[in-house]
Amino acid sequence: MNCILCSQETVIDLNSLNDLEYNTPGQYDFRICHKCSIISISPLLDQKGLEALYPPNYHGFNTNSNFLISKLYSLVYYFRFKKYSKYLESENPSLLDVGCADATYFKNLSRKVKNLTCYGVENNAEIVDKAKKDGLSIFLGTIDDVPSNLSFDLIIMNNLIEHVIAPLEDLKTARRLLKPSGKIFLETPNTDSWDFKIMRKYWGGLHTPRHTFLFNPKSFSELSKEAKLSLQTIFFPINTDHWALSIQNYLQTNKLLKCNLKNGRAWYFKYLLFLFIPLNLIQKIFGKTGSMEIILSNEQYNKNSRCSL
């Protein structure tokens, strides 16, 4: 298997990993390109095979959470909305969320941003039907199924680029859908993180086998450049999901500590989310959190792009 950027032969970094969240059959390796540092899953499935890995109880399809998790994520969404808003200041702004799930936040965001038009795209037919019944404009499929006559001030690709079979092509498509002054806001796992270095094969950011390609700031910068997008800023957010899932993955391999999971999550997962906040704050200072938030634009690649901590 060759690297998607430099075509160099990749080598196995982690081998024979199982799905510890949903117990889908099969074993997978993760391969690394030592030149570009991109990590990729092997075997890489086609689109239909990849979609089959998402069971009906997949946590991303079930956004109703208990009180503790709801409070934590409401704080995360509050700060995200603040970031989104500054890219939606035109007279009639438009937004596209790729991999939007049920897009429950569209109505809330529309109340905060004047004259905002929201579109989403999601490959789960049941979720799309439900969203449409709620009056939301959601396309079924992938970013390739978004009508080419539309253009957007902001394209959101949160926790998406690591789930696709052709990340470079998807970024090129997103660029074509952007208005000249438009921005892409995305979040993706960061392999240059303390949690990955420590947890390795148990790392929640691997999300075996649903994460196909994984990046660090350097490799994503090169991917953006190849897509003719300018990487403007990298933020390192407070996000303890990968720590919590890493611990859960480790405990699920122990017969004595293994427990039944609901929507891929253990009963103690919510407590771990809060437990790792102090460590995540320290990681943020050093730019070593398990996630990256990245702002891309249509502008010519700028070698002086900065990484914001």
C-alpha cells in the first residue's frame, strides 16, 4: 500500500487490531509513511464496505446523551458556534456540514446567525429521512452528492476526513464548493499527541476499523497544499474523547474488566471524559492534544501559515 501523497511504500506500524467498540468482524493493520507520517488502515475498504462498518447503534447516529455528557458537549458546541459565527458574516451566509448526522444544531445556529442557510450531507438514509422531516436540508451520500451549483461561506468537516476513502479528493471537492472568501473548518485526530504515543494500539483516535487515514499537523499541512488549500490555523482543542475511549479499549481486552457497551460506550465513559480534562489542558499548552481543529481557505498556500495554540 502506497502513501496517498508521496506514493512511497508504507510499512506496518500497528498490526492485527480488532473493533473493540462494536465487535465488527475482521482484523486490521495501520500502516505509516515514514516520509509524510500519514497513517492509513489496511485493508482499505471501498465506500460500500466502509459504510457497512457503521451499525444502527453507532454512537454518532445516537446523539441523545445523559445529563453529564450533554453538559460537556453543550460547552464544546458553544465554543464551536463562536468560531463558526465569525466565518458567517456575509449578508446571506451559507453553511455545509459534511457528515452532519442528524444536524440537530442547525436550528440553534440559525437563531444566532442572521439569514443563515444550512445544508448537510450524510450517508445514513434513516438519519437523512428524519432530518428532512424536521425541515432540515440534508443530502444523502457523500460530498460528491452535493449539487455543484451551490457554494458556501463555511464548509464543516468535523470528524469526517479520517472516515473517508479518498481524503485528498474530498478536500478538492470542498474547495470547488467554497465561495472565493470561504473557509473550511474541520476537526480530526492528531497522531502527534501524548495520548497516541502512550496508548498506541488502544488509542481511541484509531477507532478501528472506521478511521481510514490519520494525520498530524505536518502531514495535514502537506495534504492541504496538495489540494490547493491554504492551511490558515491549527487549534488544539479541549477534547477528552480519545483518552476516555483509549482507557475503555484497554479495559475491554481484559476478561475481568470487560463490560457490555451501549452505543459503543461503557457506563464509565462519561466519567473518564471529565477525569482527563486537567491533563488535556496541559496537552493544549504544548499542542499535543488528541484532536486538531483546522481552518482552511481558498487562498493560495501561505508558507507563513501559523499554528494557534
